[in-house]
Amino acid sequence: MDTSKYNPLSAEERYIIESKGTERPFTGEYDDFYETGTYTCRRCNAELYRSVNKFDAHCGWPAFDKEIPGAVNQLPDPDGHRTEIECSACGGHLGHVFFGERLTSENARHCVNSISMKFVPGDQI
């Protein structure tokens, strides 16, 4: 993989994005953040989520009920119980997705590390 195209990452960002770590709950900059715009991958700038799909799941991490089509891959987590989500453009770790909680009409909760994303303000498409 040619990483020269990627944004430089801090040690903490590398731990979360490349080593599949998890930031502490309720500490991320986008947990309690509801501006209008788009969330992009911190490593490669690919668009991931729109703010219209963000909701307060009271879980300690930003939650979205739907990704931008084709932006996120879902993989079985090594723990055998969860589904990992990663950026489909660069494979960077985002977090996990959970189904069946009935928190929104989409019945999905993408639980994403704030540190895995950047927010770009602007109108929704």
C-alpha cells in the first residue's frame, strides 16, 4: 500500500486508524457535535458520512445510522461478536456498526472514533 498519498498522522491517530484502537468514550471532538457538513476519513480524505445521518446514541462516540454509499466496508471483528467498519478507500479503522437496536428508522448505529474523521462544514448533498 502506497502511504505517501495519505495525510500525516499523530501517534494517537495511527494507533486508532492503523492499529484498530478505540478512543475513550465521551472524549472525541465529534461526540457532541451537530454542525451541518460531511465527515471525511482523517487518513485519506474520502467522504464517509453526512451530518443528516448523525444522531445522539448516548454511547460516547459519534453515531451515524447510514454511511455515504460505498464509503465504508464492514468486516467481522476478530472478537467474533462485533462488525468492524473501515474506510473503503484506504482501509483505515473507523469503529464498529451495530444492528437491531431500533434507535433510528435505519436500525443501524455506526459507532465511529472521532479521531478517525475530519469534519468539513457545508451544505448536504
